[in-house]
Amino acid sequence: MNVSVRWLRDVAPGLDLDLDAVQERLALRGFPVEGVEEHGRELGDVVVARVLEAGPHPNADRLSLCRVEGPDGEVQVVCGAPHIEEGALYPFAPVGARLPGGFEIGRRKIRGEYSEGMLCSETELGLGQDASGIMKLDLDVPVGTPFVQALALDDACLDVEVTPNRGDVLSHIGVARELHPDGASAIRLPEIPGGGQPEVRFLRDAKEVTASGVTIRIEDPDLCFRFMGIVIRGVEVGPSPEWLQARLRAAGSRPINNVVDATNYVLLESGHPLHAYDLARLEGPDIVVRRARSGEELRTLDGEERTITEDMLMICDAERPVGIGGIMGGEDSEVTEATVDVLLECALFEPKQIRATRRALGMSTDASYRFERGVDPEGRESAILRAAEVILATAGGTLEDEALDVHARPYEPVHVDLRPSRVAQLLGVPFTPAQITELLVPLGYEIEESAGDSMRVRVPGFRSYDTVREVDLIEEVARTHGYDAFPETLGP
């Protein structure tokens, strides 16, 4: 799991730990850090500059001659990219700057005109594969601002090892819950620039819902427990704003477009996989969740033709499959720059089914990786509303008033009975009910009853897959207390 330290601090304000302390605490909680990549070091010489004038090079048809306002005043820059916008901000490497790969910028004479620095593309900065044009910055920062500061690239990305039973940690919120002394109560969702809480009314049913011109039906409730949908009309699909692209890059994810990036943002923030469909490309428009039929095929978003077997769960429209449930969507309904109306999906699938399909197809995705480990059943509504907020803030559009929620198998909270005497017996150290409460509540557990040697504990949804027995809770007590805090000699 790739984790941005800056993002951790944003979702858990007050997490005042340096990089070494973060790694140490994660290791003590059972999540060793396999590697650290410190971002921004190779871009320390790059600054934000403004192009004051841009025109054709007098001696070359394919070059531009720009007057650029940099940190030390105005300079002339020869640029090979077309469509330089006067008044816009761009990343600028002045003379003497070093770029990734050790390339040093010098004062050069190009076709008779001196160039005193370089306006940079994503590729030259090591931030992407788009070398066709200079990276325009959609920011409001002063000229001369360090580029890594402007895009929040001064960050570290941790490669955190997460055990298969802890799907709840496959997100920045999940990792922050483990790190912050106040646990789940410390979590705050960062403000979305231009965002705000979407207001919709969910129409709910156990099998089928029709709203906002769309019908969603679950035909196999054993494999799909819940399927939620929100319709957003009139979006403008294009590149995401810099803050969103930077956040995704910091966690090792490649930006695609503002709608898809919104779903990936929520995935990385809270661990909830989502999917967006081009509504105009859905027949009906319907969504039918069913098992595959003999001979069905699907070209998935990665361009591969997939042969489907009848034991696999498909997401279909009125005529054909448009996605493999919990794994990947299909090309025929993907969001592109031509998309105007979007159907946003947030579903909950049976983990064993996702694992079996993933193995049979030989494909693993960010979504399947989380679904097969178990996704928080209590967080689906907040996740889809969060994704809608990001889409509206970055792609515009209008949210339909009515949303859809087909809840085929309502979630029943897990309760576990815990005996303090059994805690002492297994751990070799006595813990009072008050001490146990102090250790478990910050992690999201609720103590519903406590009398004598009996405690009734409600397990949070995000831990409902791996905390089902008394011994599981005892392990949580030990882990949260700190294995390093136990005495060297334990009692009987």
C-alpha cells in the first residue's frame, strides 16, 4: 500500500510525527514499511514562473520565444512546445537548475536567440508521460514559489506492508487510524476546493430501484449485497486540477481525468472502490447485477478481451455486460472527454467471489484487492457522496435529486463478548474493563455493556471481517497496548 505522509497528516490533524517516527509506530502496530520514496528532492530548483509574452521564434517555425517572469526578474526563454498562454503560470527551471536524471540547465543560444532557462513538461519533471506540451499550472500562487511547495510534492511515499486480513488499512484513513493516538475519533475529511456536501434523497429497496431515469436491479443477492448509484448530468470531463493530480501522484496513482480521478481519490482516501459509467452508453439505461451467461465476453478498461464463465458476477445494462463486478469496468461504458452524464457506482460484493473471479481471470486491480479483503459495509453512502462532491468540484455538472440504493442484504453489526479474565489469561498481564475500554474505543469499537467479567463489544464495520471472536479482540488489546510495553516476564 502506497501511503503519502502529507495525506496522512491531512486526514488526521495533529498527527505530529516525523518520517522516522511514522515508520516506527507502523512497525509496532504490525505494518512494517518496506520502502520510502521522498518526493520533490530532484525538483528543488524548479519554481513557478509566469509567461508575460509568447510569440513565434524569428528564425524557426516550430519554436516560440517567450518573455518569462521568474524569481530574479524577467528572462527570455526559447520553447519548443506550441500553445503557450500569456499570463499563465508554468514550472520553470532557471539557469543552473538540475532536473531529474541530472540534466543541468544552461544558458543556450538556439537559432540565434538566447534561452535563459526552460519551461518544463510533465515528462521533463518526471511527473507523467505527457511530453506534448508545457505543464500549465492551474494555481493561485506567487511567482517564484518553489514548484514542489506549490503542488505539495514535498512529501514521502511509504510502501506499507498490510496483512491480508486487514483490508481496513488499505487507505490513508485506515493507516491514520492506526497511527494517531486518538484513533478513529481523530479522522477528518480534508476540505475539497470548491466542494460542499451533496444533498440527495436515496430511494431504497431490497431488489430494484428506479430514479433519475435509471433502473438498478440486483438478481444475485448472494454475490452483491448492495449497489448504490448517483446520477450527475452536464459534467465537463478533462484533466483534474493540480491539487488532485498531485495528491494521486503522491500515492503512486496516475491521473486520468477529473471523473475517474475523483473515484480513485476516494479509493485512496477511505478504501472504498467506486466506478463511473458514461450514462449515454448504457442501454436502458439500466444496471443489472447478475451471474454471467454462457458465451458472454467483455473488453475491459485495460483493452483485454475477457472470456467470462457462468460463475462470475457481471454488471450489465439492458443488453450486455458492462463490467466485471468488483474488479474492472468495460471499455464500452467508460468515461471519456465526450461524456456528459455520469452514473456513479458504489457497491458491496461477496469477498470470496471476487477472489475466485480474480484468480480465474488472472487479473488483480485496486478494487479487487480491497473487495476480496472486505470493504467497510457501513461506509458506502459516505463514500459515494464524497466522490460526488469531488466530481462536482472538478468537473461541474448537476446532481440529480434522487439517488438509488438497492440493499439486497442489509448489514448486521458484529458483536463479540469479551472477558477481562480471559485477556489476562492469554496475555499474562491483567487489564481492567476501564483499561480495555480505553484501548479499544479509539479504534472504533463500542462497549455496549460492561458488568463484572463480561463486556459486550460492537465491532466497527471496517473491522467486521477480521474481528469475530474473543481472541481477535484480545489481540487488539495487546496490539494497541504495544507489544514493546509488556514486561519481559509474563504471568501464568
